[in-house]
Amino acid sequence: MTIKIDISASGQIYPALIGVGLLKQLPVILDEYAPAYRYAVISDDQVGPLYATAVLERCRSAGKKVDLHSFPAGEVSKTRKSWSKLTDDLLDAGHGRDSCIIAVGGGVTGDLAAFVAATFLRGVPLIQVPTSYLAMIDAAIGGKAGVDTRAGKNLVGAFHPPKCVIADPDVLSTLPSDERSGGLVEAFKHGAILDAAYYDDLRADTELLLDADPVAAKAAVAASIRLKGQVVTQDELEGGYRQILNFGHTLGHALEAASGYSLSHGAAVAAGMVMEAELGEHLRVTESGTSKTLSSGLAGLGLRLESLSQVDPEAVMSFLSSDKKRRSGRSRYVLLRRIGEVENTEGWSREVPDLLVQEVIEDLS
Amino acid sequence: MTIKIDISASGQIYPALIGVGLLKQLPVILDEYAPAYRYAVISDDQVGPLYATAVLERCRSAGKKVDLHSFPAGEVSKTRKSWSKLTDDLLDAGHGRDSCIIAVGGGVTGDLAAFVAATFLRGVPLIQVPTSYLAMIDAAIGGKAGVDTRAGKNLVGAFHPPKCVIADPDVLSTLPSDERSGGLVEAFKHGAILDAAYYDDLRADTELLLDADPVAAKAAVAASIRLKGQVVTQDELEGGYRQILNFGHTLGHALEAASGYSLSHGAAVAAGMVMEAELGEHLRVTESGTSKTLSSGLAGLGLRLESLSQVDPEAVMSFLSSDKKRRSGRSRYVLLRRIGEVENTEGWSREVPDLLVQEVIEDLS
């Protein structure tokens, strides 16, 4: 059975549909949520052959006008240049305001295609078909669209909610195992900040989830979408409550950058979560033992943390300080009270003394 | 006295303020409508020295953090490349989500700076300080942001309403006379589609307006902003009613393109208005004599129409047909009933037989 979770964004409500085998029903879903004169599928050259061509065939058999616009896979493609090229391709192919964009792929595809949809002829409808854990539970929910610049990730973009998100756990079977682990880090984060019972479920089902067992995957994806959906529904434009989703990410991003991106995003955020829990414990905000619980839970994901020990603490501090400058002198941390609950005293995040941050980072080596 | 007209967009309301000498009060207006940690003024290298530097000094004396980001003047700068460069400049200068962008300039600056504001860190506040008739009465009202691509104008963009529009007729005195005439074409258009009495006022005041007389300019700018504001408030996303603003533009754009842009935008739209009125008269939709009335009214603006006679009718038809293809086979025209009133039978625009269009175009030569 298909699970339907309503997400509210920009005064509209759009559904996230989660179901095993759901992609086979795509044409019917399009008719219901995004009827259009033409469809443009955007996908990368790895996911494209696996799923986008099947999407194309299914749409064509249902009598729809649809074409494929592909780009080279990877974060290196999440640029203004790829966005420009895709936009030009759509114009050359004669797409107009009555076209709808279907993003088929992981987080990069979702963010990039959403930015194309947000800006093509000042905005056309978008359907998100996430094909990774990360895209299903994180990137596709919340309406964020964007690309990277030389100064950092996601620095240019828009909010452009899709008409519908279609999450079919069947596609996870082809996902490389590194990407499964990495994506599940965000699921653990959702449990850590919002739902202790879900956190326990994730620990119990870690093996099944890593194997992309459709039943376990469907349950986790639905739980995470529901949790993230509640957060972004309450605070779509990142003013306040939505900050809690940054748990683990202030240090995570810094670790990732300081490792020269040899540390994967998932591994960096996992380490960031453990370290930010340590920060909280030092400050007596976070229940003692929380960072250990996180550490052992996340260990089950088998993340590749080798390069963590080679990260230069000074490089981490320097990244934090330049990031801080960009945020007008404020580097903020989301702190847990315990697994499943976030601190909310001076807003949903707080500043933490540099010396303490440095101490926790130096404990790494 | 300052005239304040509320424009509604995306569920928010923002004011357009019209007043002689208003720019001197900029810091106070910023405090009221867009308090921010820092301000980034975006301007081109022609308007910059005239007004942006004065804006900078005034803000600095009022204790505000503000810097200037400039680009080469002209439509050639309304590109994704300029947008990328401005975005990178803002990032390099350390601007963050708590910065506000102030667009000081004509239509190109307004559209380009608005697209920067719409996409910088997924959107920051924007203040529009239009310095031309066209920007005051047209470009700055309605929240459109965008740049051109090789396939055409404004094909990439967003809707990003400003926090406030500040129209100070004093700045019109430095505007080149060609640009005054060109901008006033849009004022005549507002009269033609919505308000016969305003159309008559424009005819009576044409000389004063061309001289940038502050009193006449303030009245016309306020009237046009009020009229355009009512239209976009009713129909922000171009679904229906807003189409009436395209009167004169279907043929105008085609003439402009077919002339290889030797015809100015204003002159092309003026010719387009007269020709679209002729179309309407042929179809017995538009009151007989309307195109003559328009033609003599617009003649007062002294537009440079020399190159109109050299435009190749075939090139116009070919542009219309490629434009049509992009709009999925529909090329639509807004037709007048008479000066001050638009036809609304099959929606606010209608298709017109190619042969008739061709006839009207061939009458040119």
C-alpha cells in the first residue's frame, strides 16, 4: 500500500508518496498531481540508464510527450554551468511554461533539477523521483533547490516545492552500499533530534536497511519523511525551528571540507553528530552517554571513517571561522537534550565557545 | 508629499513609494521596510557614478554597512554570467542571509539584481530603486526577476517581490532622452489598456514628461504604478489577467528582434501597439480609429522609428512562428475594445489568423 504524507510549503500542500513498485504507476500519478503538455526528465548519466529511460518508456506508452536531459553524475555537476546547460537544452527542445520537470536521481539531481524548475521561464512545475536514501528522506523534502559555487555548497538556489515526491524503495537495490550508509546517517539524525523510538528501530533494522530490504526501507523512509515534513511544514524558510535539521552539520561540513572531501558527506555528518553531542555533554545540556549511544548506533552503518583521523584540527577551526564570518559572526550549534529531543533555550541553536569546539576537535587525533 | 501604493505579491504586500527627493530619505526607508545587518548596492557603471555612490554615502553617514557591486551597463549584461559574477562578488565580500540587496538603476539592473536577490543563499530581501521611467512604472512592479539567454529575453528567472520600491522623479533628469521616450511608451500602454483619462493626461503632458518635469513625472509614475499594481495584484503569476500588459508586445518583440535590435524596445512596442490596434480594427473588436489615436499620441514621444521601414516582414513572421512554437503552438494577442478598455471574450487574449498578422506587417513597408 502507498503511504501518503502531506508536506506544506509556500502555502501549498504537496504529497510525498512512498510505496514499493510505485514508479510503475508514474503516468497515473502525473495525471493526478502534475498534468502538463510535455514532460522533461532530468537525470544523471548513472541513474539515467537505470531508471530514467524506464520512466520515459512508461510515460510514452501512456501517451505522454517526454524527453530526457542528462548530465554527468556527481557533486561536480551541481553547478551554475550544468544548470545553464540544462536550461538551454530545455529551451532548445522547445519546452515552455506548460512543461513539467521530473527529477530522477539522488540529491544532486534533485537540487539541480529543482533549481532548473524554479528558474526556467520563471518557474515550472516539478516532480521529484528520488532514487537514494538521502534524496528520499532529506533532499526531496522541503522544497530546497540549489547549486554549489566555488565559495561553498548550495550557496545559490531557491525554494521551489515539487508537486509531488515519489519514493519507491525498489530503486534502492541498485544504490552503491556507501550511499546507502551515508543516506541512513540522516535517518539516524531524524531519530536523534525528534524520535527516540524511531532511533531504536533504526538500530534494530540497520542490517535490513543496508540491504535495501523494501519493507524496512519503506518504513524508515516514511518515518523520516514524516519527521522532516513536520519540521519544514512548521518553518519552511529556515527562520527558526528548521535549524534543528542542522544537528551534526556545523561540524560535519567543517570536517568534510577540512578533509578535502576525502571524508564522505555521510561519514562527516555522522562524526559531526557524535562530536556535537560531546559538545552538549561538556556544556551539561546533553544527557551524559548520548555521544556514545550515537557513536555505537552509527557504527552499525559501517561508514568509512579512516580519513577522519588525518583531518587537521586547525583546518576545521579555520573552516568554522570563515563559515562564521559568512553568517555575520555567528556559528551556531543545535544541541540534543537526549536522543529524540533537542534543546530549546535560546532558540533552537546556540553559540558555543571556540575553545570548547577546539577541544572536541582535538580529541579526534 | 510621498505617494504610497501597496502592491500585493506572493501573499505579502509591499509599498511603492513615489516622491520628489525621496532618495535622500533612503536610510530611514531602509530602517522601516528592510532592516538588515548589511546592504549590497547593485548598479551598472553608468548609473552607479550618478546615484549609487550617493546612496552609499547616505547609508554610511546613517551608520549602515554597505558596499557597491557594479556591472557594465546595457542589456548585454543581463546574462547568467553577470548574475554568477555578482553572486560570487557578494559571497567574496562576505554577504550572508542577513544582507539586503538594493538595486539602483534601470530595467536591466532591476531584473538582474532581483534575480541575484532571489537566488543568493536561496533568497535575500530586495529594495528596488528604479532610475528610469521604464523601471519605475514597469520593471520594478510585479516581482519579476530574470536574465536573457541565447534563445531570448527573460527566459530564466524567478518571482521575487521587493520589500519596497522607491521611485524618486528627481533622478529622471539625467536619463538620456531616448530612454525617457521609450519608458513613456509603457505609460501610454497603461492608459490604452486601462484608463482613457490617464491616456489623455499623458497626451496633454507629453512635453513636460519628456523634460522630466518632477511634478508631471510624479503624477504619471504614480498613475502607472497604481494601474500596473492593480493588474499584478490580481494575477501575480501570469495565469490570466496579467496578459493584458502584453498589449503591443507580441508584435513589438517580433519587430525588435527582426530589426536586429536596431529598433529600440520602446519604439518597437509603440509600433506593436499601433499594429495590434489595427489587428483589432480588422477583426471589428477594436473601435475604428483607435490605431490612429494611438499613432498620433505616441508620435508626441518623438521615438526613432526610421529602422521600422527596413524591417523584413518575413523575419517578423518567422520570429512570431518560433515564439509560437515555444508557447506550444499558441501566439496570442491582447486586443483593445477602445482606448482604456481591453477585450475579454475568450480570456484576456486570443489567437489571430497568421494571414491577417502578415497583412498588417506588410502594410509597414
